[in-house]
Amino acid sequence: MPCLCLRVTTVTAVTTKKEREEKAMSYLVLHMDKFKKDAIRGIQSHNRRERESHSNPDIDYSRSAGNYDLYESASGNYTQAIQNRIDDLLMVKAVRKDAVHMCGLIVSSDKSFFTRIGKDETRRFFEEVAAYLTDFVGKENVISAMVHMDEKTPHMHFLHVTSDGRLSANSIYTRASLKKLQTDLPIYLQSRGFDIQRGVEQKPGAAKKHLDTREFKQQQEALNRLILESEEFAQSSRQIIDALEQREEELKKSLKEYERQA
């Protein structure tokens, strides 16, 4: 009697070397922001974890002790540190109220990159980034190089005053200079032993490539929360100042009335 056998064929998906390399490839995330005077206090509060943020649920405060500042002369008072630098610059013109008092660069990569290299190499990665950016802006202009290890993806907030003596970000961060920084920094990090690539340049309206990963979306959401937090703090500070100014006016009127009656 003939044997009826079921022949099972197993098909194994084979990935090419190029596909494996692309899957494991990590890109540098580099984001620049400009901050006016009203936002400085909120940025300090966020970076130094001076109070719990209700707008950023990604922060795990039980891990905040693992954060570290890689600028040895970092000040606990950003506003005072910036003012000290303004005084050193001996600026001829008065500082405008809407002037850019501080620039910030947020540097990171995807979460898997930091998982692969481990804790010690993660610190060395940010040390190399801080060293490069310090040379880029001038050590005398650095305010802080805070690394946050208590959020979903490690990242560094590199804060500095502009180096042109005019509190203007336009000269140091032109489109061309930012593009060059985004190219040169990964090359430098590669020379220091890190397998990281330049982020893919995105044109307006173009489909995002590695930038649509879940990690980068989380990074963008964190950035938006940081900006919102700063704006909320600035608004709160403005309300306090307005209340104090109103109280001062009331006291002046009371004093004049007292002097008139005396």
C-alpha cells in the first residue's frame, strides 16, 4: 500500500548583510533651541530637577540621582551665570528684552544605541560630545552640560551663551553652520570609537526615515513638553512680577496720601 506522507517545507526568512546593518544602525539626534530671559528659570528647574514636572510623565524621579553635569564649572543659578558672562563681555548696547540669552543643544540617539554600549560608554559618549561642543562655542560661554539618565532615552542638554558678544544666535547657528555641525559631530564621534551616523537630512514635507522611530517621537514629545514647561513657568513668573508691581504702585499711592495728610 502506498504511503501517504505530508511533506512540510520550512521557509526561513534570510536577511541580507545590508538589511542587518541598516536595522542596527543608530543616528545622532541633535536639536537646537533658543531661549529668552523669561524661559531661563524654567530650563534650570527642568535640567536640575528642582521640582517635579507634571507635564513630563517620562521622568522617573527615582533615577534622577543618576543624572550628571559634565561641565565642571556649572552654576546652580543659570540666570546669574548668564549675567556674569554679559558683564564680562562689556556690551556697549543695552540688552533687549527679547534678546536670546541662552542657546541649547539636545544631543541623543535611539534607546537601543545606549543599551548596546552600556552605562560607562554612554558616559564617555556624552563626555566626547561635551568636549566637542565646548570647543565649538568656547568654554567661557558654557552654562551647563547636563545628562539626563532618568528618562526613556539618555540625552544631554548643552547650554551656552552666544559667543559673538551680542546675545544673538544668528551668527553661530546659521543654516549652514548647523548643517556642518550635524555632519562633523558624528564624524568626530566615529573617530572616538562610536558607531553612530549623521541624521538623515529632512526636507520640508519629505517622508521621515529613521526620524519616525518610536524613540525619536518620544524625544520630540519630551522637547515639546520642555518648551511648554518653560512657557508655563515664564507666564507664572510674569504674573508674580505684575502682582508685585501693582502692589508697589499701591504702596506709593498710600505713601503720597500719608505725606499729603501729614
